[in-house]
Amino acid sequence: MQEYIDFAIRHEMLVLAWVGLATAIVATAVKAAFSPVKQIDHQAAVTLINRQDALVVDVRAQDEFARGHITNSHHIPLAQIEQGNTTEIDKHKEKPVIVVCETGARAETAASKLVKAGFKQVYLLRGGLTQWRAGNLPVTKKR
């Protein structure tokens, strides 16, 4: 035990970095476990779409959406969701909703807003459209 104490005293910054990293990992795990927004991979998303008629909401910019999106997805830019303008999908509050962006960062913000707006089953596509494409799943340019 004395060796650990000696190490910690000699390498204070390294120990602080490890403690900070461990704290961040635990905090992230706890946040994910208690979050009303569940992250799913592209295979689980396909299952939700096919079996439970999940609604896909793409929150990317118009030009990104036009370059390719998941078939039958609804395009609602993040700014519109942040303003509380979800009238286009409000009738689907009881259905599973999968929120998508390019990598998942913007979608996380949008998913939280949708939960606050009363949507019951909100999912975040982990890795976004980047992972969707990596899984060789289809995208369309049709509206």
C-alpha cells in the first residue's frame, strides 16, 4: 500500500488525471442509465422501424438532408425543435421516435427537447447517419 501512496505523491498530476477520467466515465454511465433517451445502434433502429413503425426524425440542415437520409424520415432541423416547433410530428407522441443527425451530437440535444415536449419513447441513433451508412443501410435523396 505504501508504494501506491509514494507513487501518488510523486506523480500527483497523473493521479489527478486518472481520477478525473474515472469520474467522467462513471458520470457518463450513470447519466445514460437514467436518461429517458435511449441510445440504439442501426440494427436496433431497423427493428424499431419495421416492427413498431418508429418515426425517424432527421435534425440535420436542409443541404445535409438533401444529400441523403433514411427513407421516410421527417426532416425537422434542430433549430426548429429547439424553438418547440414539433407540430409536424406531435400526433406521434406515443410512437417510438428515432432522432438522427450526422454523428449523433445534434440529435442528442433534439432528443432531450422531444422528451420535454412530451414524446414518450425517444431513441438516439448512436453514431448517426455515419454509422447507418457504415452498416450498408440504404439512404435516399427523395423527399
